[in-house]
Amino acid sequence: MNYIKKMYKILRKDENNYVNIEKNSIKSSQL
């Protein structure tokens, strides 16, 4: 169970990073 939780946390973190990167690239393309 701990292993799954860890994996889930990592995936969530990756997802957040990806969303941030997308937002940033949208911002820079508007400049």
C-alpha cells in the first residue's frame, strides 16, 4: 500500500509539473 501511495504522489507531482510547463509555454507564446 505504501508503495502505491508513493507512486501516486510521484505521478501527481509529475502532472503538476506538466501543467505548469504548459501554462508557462502558453505565456511565452503570447509574448
